[in-house]
Amino acid sequence: MTLETASPDLDRVASGVVDTSRSQADDQFAELSLTEEEKLVLARVADILRKIQFGTVVLVVQDGKVVQVEMAEKFRLR
């Protein structure tokens, strides 16, 4: 495969960083039919991801539903 025939998706990850442009995210989000509960979970996770700099976010799922969101933030001391 040459660069001229590579897919646009490969361009997004060429440097190891995925391009999360609004158009691609909006397209994927529009394809999902989410319940209000699922939208609230996604909003909560998005809020955590905006705030945390280093750490982990764990979703606990039971019977196909998120029942708990755990966040562990790590602070780097130099």
C-alpha cells in the first residue's frame, strides 16, 4: 500500500495520535440510538476525562448497564 492509496483513517493515526475531529465524532454519535440513561453515563465519563490528567477511569457493568464509575487520579511528583 502506498501513501497515495492509504485510507484517510491511517492519516489520523500516523503519528500515534487519533484525530478526534468533531465531524467524525458527530457521525459516529448520530448512528447510535442512546437512551437518556446512556447519555447521562457518557456525559459523566466525558466530564471525568476532561478533569483528570493522569489516572484511570473504570466502568462497572452489570446486566449490560453501567452501575458504577470509578476514577483514580494520580499526581506526578517531579
